[in-house]
Amino acid sequence: MLGLRSSGLILLLTLQFACSGAQRCETPEGKCDFVCDCSDCSDEQNCGYREKGFECDFEDTAMCGWTDQSINAAYSWEHRQRGDTMPDSGPSSDYTTGTATGWFMGVSAVKSESLSTAVLTSPEMKQSSPTCRLRLRYFLWDSGHTGLGSTPLWASIHRQDSRETVVWRPEATSVRGWREATVFLGRIPTSFRIRLNSQRSEGRRGDVAIDQLEFLDCALPLPSPGKECPAGMMECRREGCVEQRQVCDVSDDCGDGTDEETCDGYQRCDFEDGMCIWDMTSLSPLKWIRTNQESISMTDPLKGPGRDHSTNSATGHFLYVTVPDGGLTTDWAAFQSPRLEPTNITHPCKMVMYTHQFGPRSGGLTVLVADHKIYPVWERGGALGDVWVKAEVEIVTNSTFQILIMAAIRDFAYGGIAVDSIVLSPECRISPENNTWASFPKPPKDPCAEPDKMCDFHQDCEGAADEAKCGDFSYPEGSSGWTDASIGSQGWVLLKNSTSNEEYLCVSEAPGQQLTEAQTRTPLLGPSGPACTLSFDYALTGNPDHIGELSVRVIDSLLGIQPKLWEFSGKTGTGEEAWKHVDLSIGVRKHRFQLAFEARAVKLCPCAKIKVKNVRFVGCHADYIPSSPTALSCNFEDGLCGWFQDNSDNFDWTVLNGTDHTIGIGRSLAVDMWSPSLHGAFGRLISFTQLRGPTGYCLSFFYKLYGPNTGALNVKVLDDYGYESILWTRSGAHGNMWHEAHCPVPHQVQNFRLMFEAVRSGFDGRVAIDDVAFVSGPCTVPRMCSFEGQQCGYSSSGNVHWLHRSGHTTTIAGPKNDHTLETEDGFYMMANTGVSILPSGGKAVLTSPVRQGTAKTECVHFWYHMGGERPGSLTLYMKPVEGERVKIFSDSLNQGDVWRHGRGNISSALVDWQLEFEVVGAGGKDTYIAVDDIFISAHPCEDLGSKCSLERGMCSWSNTQNDKVDKLDWELTSQEAESHYSVPPEDHTLGTERGHFLFLPSSDRTTASQNARLLSPHLPPTKGTCLKFWVYKQYSTNSELRVLRLSEGLPHELLVVGELGGPWKRFDVNITSTNEYQIVFEGIKGTLGVVALDDIEYTVGINCAKKVMDPLTNPPKGDNAGGIAASVIAVLLLIATLITLLIYYLRTKQRIGGVNGPSSTSSSPSADGGFSNDTYEQDLTLDRVSVAPQQNHPMAAGFNNVHEYEDFREMEVA
């Protein structure tokens, strides 16, 4: 019966609480108090709450209740996205989604004579707990180089009953990337709003931005109806529970003051009514003062702590010390308690105080005991941020003593140290004795080296005294260099194993009230070099399944707190000795920095421990450059060789397993633009410093640019002063295959470094590199040259020079845009053919580097632009190293302000050769001829208008790079090669997973409705041309496919492909046009599914009924006679060589005897060592189809007459 009554009572109390919760759900008191009183949490909507937590990513138009309340519309906060193109100011993406479509809050542009302030205000919140904090991501970048000013961003609390209170002030340093910060709000007993402020007189749009706001641990202790508080905890009147250590600590942890009411015998001082028992007398001329923020400054956010601890307001008082107005003459200040009675270990004197150590002026705080002598009992070094931190000190001494609190102040621009809310326990009894002062200890020795040489990984002092206490355990006192900087309930301590006498760092309980990670830091280190490595052992051991987390972070002296370098979560084992080892690359750090171990244990007890030992700094001196057997040549199978990650960029290159160029299953380096965890605009891989040499160099490598919205890959050269210049660049879709690149590095007159730079201008693709080789001497002619940043080794001769130009640099005449980028910023090669510069009949020749001959017929593709009346003629020759040059292409007509596609076959038959682009003047006025995007395909040219099976690349089809026309690209792949996107199970041509096709995916990395345009070459006017193609489009996809005719800049719709929902389907489209035109396949991205193209064919002048509609014309094209002549020359040379070898064989045959069977020898593929870039060609399989004899007319070739080459994995795309 008693059990039933007890159950009934508990049920009644539970129902009562549920009822009260339901009632509170509907009241204003339950709104915005960090507690979900309603079952659907509707009471917290638009209060910083979104869906599942108190987190706001600004993806909704409601902005979680945050509003712009700027005083002046000239400078305000905007709810915005990045936009379709890479901006020259503001973030390259939001933080949450990491894409151009994600939302964030950014400031508007401003330019005024006086400072303007933009204010972003939160909804009104009811009250907060002492542990309340706001974690956010912020962006500060001075893109216009006008200066950020001293207060580009800060946070404040606005309460109706008091003045505004500053709670957060980040370092005003310019970094093009998102950074993380925590705003400690603390206990606020009344309604309040948070304000995010930015103050500037000049700045570009978006250069100050905010995203991903998250409230943490802001709710007061929740009532537990019907339950008693656990042992060791105190019950609040609100029915919540707090820990015993939170009682009488001058912090309202209950939220109703219960924990601070019964504190008889405690001596508490909040400095609101004076100094209490504390004495400000000091021997130092630098003095502590009792003040408040109102007295320090209410206009300069950088002055003072912003608020006191006891009232968390600008009007509350505290003790403060900083650099005085007259300058710093002494760097320490102290105040002290009265004399206190002796204590013992069972009844120690316990002191609690709250400290605020902010800015570079904060050198540290020490508590000393003065009895017979003066000695430290507690210390906290450096700056801890914009937060009041709880400290506890226990004092045991058998003599009368005093407590001294001493601050060290540095002579820097801002900051200081404040103390508030000091509590002495009843055991700290005032003594009537008035004995003399204790003698001061001897001052520490002066440093043996300048501050910047302390802990710089180089021994400058006798006995390495300058490196002895820097955190490296290999020094006897090295472990003492780690200083606990924890502000929460867990901290780090240095312990020694009693058995092995081995020191280790261990996480233990700490007095702080914040629920943050334990952190221990080194002193300022470095700068460091590229080989710098942090080596250590760690153990997370115990009985629980999950012990906690451990991580390593760099704190840069200029850039502030950096993202975590390494982290581990879980446990390493059960036993005490379950240690694991880590060698963590720190790399180049240009500024002084600190290393920090951060940890958080799920539960602190003897049954669970987090420990670190054997900390070493290896190879860290800034001038130390390790040797690499292969230098900069690297296939990344065994590390980065002579390359290292740039730590001043936004993200790292990562090792990609199973997708390399060398063997297909090895390693390469990649940046996955589609990764949601990727943030920022740049990822850079930098070489070790290279000594200047007598000649230039060649950097060759294989690369991938794959995906519909990939970004760009740059190669740059950097000098010792940090100046960088582009040598090579590629952007846009290049297919899911490896391409070979040859990048000439000009002769350098000083030491230099090279850089691979992945530019995240797109968000859906992959950039990868492999098989890097760096050799002295010139490059061979590269397979592809876009003239962006360099001339690829092409040289000029003749009456006038070819000029390396862009639309910006062209003065008299020339194309407005290049072909590669289709912008004024893109480069090309141009010859002025106007009669005033190049007389009629005069010549200008552009010559490529020498390329090694091959037995296969290759096709050279290029784009040319001819402007003005009588621009002259353009002829392309192949010039063998031995023999006469042969013509493979020519044109002499001005065909409008467009880039045109040219091509020609090269049959060198193992003879080395060069390309020569020859321009001959025709007496025109202000005329020119330009070339761009020269590309040498490994396959013969296909007839104009013949079918493109996509097995040899994209033929004459190309993606436009004009971002005013489209935002995405059609991408070339096969089902076999695909590992990321959903694609058709097989192509149409071969009907296998190895066959290739073009596709446009519907990923969530880009905006739905963005488009991709695939363009044909310019085609002549026609009364009937037939376009045939095959489409794959699922029922589930909501992507669109449109076929357009583009003429004189205007699109004319020919076909819209609807739902297909099955296998490949063929479409035939008749095209008529009175003007020159291009065929356009426009894919419009949906939210799911894929659309794909294969086997594209157009028959110029012949309609889909196979009727000839146009007379035959002879457009500019390759000269077959030239190709044949080159082949004849090469064959004759080859025959002569074979005859010579035959004679040699017959003469030496008799000298070779005694051979019983065949023998074999092996030789190294590389005389210079390093690695071999061997490639492997697959065997032919039964699903391949042989090539039909070449037909004179495009219509004579059947749809399935396709041959897939053995080297299809290395196809090149124009």
C-alpha cells in the first residue's frame, strides 16, 4: 500500500511539473529562456534556436530572430550569400554549408569621413547562467588595404536596467578565412540582448561577417520534481541542483541566489563599497586601482575589461592594472591582504577570486605567500581572453602570513589585468600580530638572450638555457614550459611516475566554472621551418567505453587561435600503459606561436585518465631544410618529398589513396571541393627553398580538374620577399582523367620556391596532382597551353614579335576577351598585322619548344582570332628537327569578333618537331591575329561534323568559361572511373561501364537551376544540318536539357528534352540558319538525378532525311598533303635507320657465340634516381569495337564504328 502511495505521489508531482511546463510554454516568462518548455520548442523559436538546438546558421529568412539595428543605413549588416563568382571582398563561402549558396551576415561597404557603426541585435533573452557562452564563426579581412581599424568587430550585452557592456573583442588582424571564437556571456539575471558591432570608416562589402552562432550551457539548473539532489550537491529553491564547490563562490549558480545565502564566516569583497580588508600599498610605482568600466571608457571597446564579475555590468567595480598614460616604468604591481593566522593541512585557508587577463599587456598573475619568506603558491600566465576566470588557492603555513596578488604588465597596445569577487574561507583568520615584512626573494636572472630568440629552436645561450623551459621533454626542465591555461572545471597538471620517474601531463579537476576544454600551452615558440614536427605519446585509458577527447592546436601570435591540427576521441586501452605515438607536422610558421594540448574527459575519476608524455620538437628551426632523395620530384607514395603544406592558407591538400596516376591504386594529392568540411578560398603546397641556378627549369606533373564546379589549379613561383607570380593555371572541367602538364620555370636570379595552389572558386569537384618532376633545362612543348601567366616556352621571330597580351593590356587592336577564361583578364598571343607595324608580306613566327616524336598520329587543336579588314594570313606548320617544315593549317579571312577552332594532324614518325604559327601581313589597318589554348591530342583529328563518341575526349565540343553565360560545366567520365557522383550504369557507345559520356549531376553543392553550356565550333549558314545525339535522363531527375542554336549572340530554342526514365534515347534535330551559328547543349541543374550525353553527331549541309541541302564548302582546315609529306620524310629516315641496323647486325652476328638461349637485361628507367613514371596500358577486351576504314563523307560512318584506345585512361580534353 505504501508503494502505491509513493508511486501515486511521484506521478502527481510529475504531472504537476508537466502541467506547469505546459502552462509556462504559453507564457511570456517561458519565451527565450534557453529551455524548451513546449514539446515542439516553439517557445524558443527565433531566440537563437533552430530545429534541434540553440544554433543559428542564417539559412532561414527569419535569421533566428537576429535583426539589423544599425543607426546609419550607410553601414549596416546584410543577410547575404557569396554570389555566383569569387568575390574580391568578403568570404568565398558561408561557414555552415561551405558553398556559394549558403547564407551569412556580412556588413555593407562603407566610405565616410567619420567612423560608422553597424549593429546586429539578437532577440530578447530572459536570463542566463554563469556558464553561458556564445560560440560563433567570424570573418575579418581588409581586402581593400584601407586598414581594419582598432574595432572592426566586438560583442556587447544590452540590458534595460544598465548601460551596454562589452563582452568580446577579437584581434583586429586581417585573414581571408573563417575563424572560431567564444563569447563568454556569464550570469545575467535580467532580460538582455546581444549586439554584434562593427565600426569602420572605410571598408568593402562583406569584409566583416558572422555565421554559425551557437548558445552553449546557458540554461539555469533544471528542476527535478520528485527527485533529491545527488550526494555532494546542494538543492536550489528552484529545485535544481548545484555542486558543493559552487557554494559561496560569489557566483549565482542556482539562479535564485540560494547557493550564496548561507556563507557565514566567509570574507567576501566585490569592491562595490571599497577595498574591504585588502591593502593597496605597494613598493612598485605601478599601482592597482579600484575602478569600473564607466570610469575607464565607454567609447573605446579596447579599454578595460568591459565589465566587472559580481554584477556583470559596466557600472560594477573591480581592481585593475594596465600601462599608465605616462608609459610603463615598472612591469609589476601588487596588493595584499592583512596578516592572517597560521593554518594547517586539515583546515587550510582557501581563497577564491575571479581574474580577467585580456590583451597583449597581460603578462600573468601570481599569488604569493609572505611568512618568513615570499614564495609563489599559484600562477596563471599570459592572456586568457575576454572572460572572468575563477581561481582557487589553498594556503597551508605554520606562521603568520599575508597573501600578495601580483600582476606582470607588458608594454603593448592594449589590455590589462583585473581582479574581482575575492572570497576568503572562515579558516583565513585575521591575525592581531604586526610583525615585519618578510624578505623579498632574489629577482630572477636576466634572460640570456633577446625575447625573440627564446624558444626559437636554436641554442643561443650556454647550456641551451634559452631552450631549456620551452615544453620539450628532452631537456631536464622542458616539461615545466607547459602552462595550464584552462578556464573551466578541468585542467592540466604535471605529474611524475613514482616507479619510472617519468614526467607526464595529465587532465585533472580544476576550479573554473566554464564547461570548456582543459588547455595547456607552451611559451611563445619559433618561427619554425617546413620540417617542424611535434612528437608525443598519449593515452586515454580506463574502464568506460569513451574516455574523452584530446587535440593539438596552434595559437599564432598574429593570426590568433588556429583550427585543430590533430584530435583523438575515445580510448587507447584499458591498462595504464596503453600509450600511442604521434608525429604531427607543425610546418612553417612565419610568426611566433604557441602549441596547446586541449582535452575534455567525459568523467574525471581514478577509473579514467587522459595523459601526454615524451613531448619533443623535431627539426623545427626556421632555417633547417631537410634533404629529400628525390628533391621536388615526387609521386607521393612515401610522403610529400620536398613539399610542405602552407599553414597561412585556408585548407590543406590531402593524400588520396587508390586514385593515382602512377599505378592506378597508389597515392596522389587532392583537394575535394565538394567536401562540406572545407572552408576558405585557397589551399597551397609549397616547395622547399631552391637555390638559384644558371638556367631555367621544367616542372612537369599530372593533374585532374574534375567536376561541374571545380575551381582552379595554379602553379606559382615565390621569391624570398614573398612576392608571387603565376607560371601556369587551369580551371573548369577537364574530365575524370589525368592530364600531363609541362610548366617552364624561368631562370631565377635569387633563391625561390614553387607553389601548387588550389583555388576554391567552385564547390563541386576535385583538384588532384601526382607524379611531379622538377629538372633543369627547358620543357618540351606542353600538350596544353592557355598562356595564362606564361608563354609555355613559345618564342617569337620575324619582322615583328608576337605579344603576350590580355584584353586589359591590348592598346591598339586585339580581342577583348581571351578564349580560356572568356574575360579581359585572360591571356593570349597576338601579332599586330596593321600595315603601320607589319608591312604587307612581312612575317611574324611563333615557335613552340621541341616535342619528342611519336609513332602515333596526333592532332593539334588551337583557337584563333582574326580582326579587321585584310588581317593577313595565319598558317600553322610542323617543323621537324631535320627536314623542311610542312603546312597543316591555314586561314586568311576576318570572320567576325569570335574565337575560331583550328586543327591539323601531326605525323612525325619518331622525329622530334616544333610548331610554327606564321602570320603574313596583308596591308590592313589596325588588324591583328591572335592564338590561344593550343592543345596537342594523343589521337588523330576527326572530320568536322563526324560523330563524337567521347572515347577520345570531347572532340571539337567545349564548355564555356564565361560566368555570365553559365556557372557549371559538363563533365566527362565513365561509370568505371566514377566514385563520387551518381551516373548512368553504362555509356551508349560501348554499352559498358568503361565507356565515356558527358554528364551534369544534381548535387547539393551548387544552386538548383544553375546551368552548363556545351558549345560546338562555329558552323556556316545552312538550309539543313542534322544534329543527332543520345540522352540519358532518369524519371527521378528534375534537371532539364535544352538544345539551342546560338547565332549573333542570340539563343534560339530547338528542343527541350522531357522525362525519359529509361535507357539511352536518341534524338534527331534539323537545324536551319541564315547566319553562322553554334549548337548549344544547355543542362539546367535540378535537385536530384543526372542528365548525360553521348554519341553527338552533326552532318553539315545534310538534313536528318539524308538529303544534301547545302553545296560543299572548304572551311579552313588541316592540310592532308602536309601530314602525308611529314610521314614520307619520317618513313625515309626510319628506313635508313633500319638498313644501318641490319648491316651492323650482319657484321656482328658471327662475333656472338655460345648462346644457348635468350637472355634479358634490365636497366633503371631514370638515370637521375627518384621514381619512375611508368604507365600501364590495359589489354584489349572483347567489348571493344574495331575502327571501320576511314570514310570520305561523315554520313558514311556508322554509329557503332568506334575504337577505344588502350591508353584511354590518359585521354586529353580540348
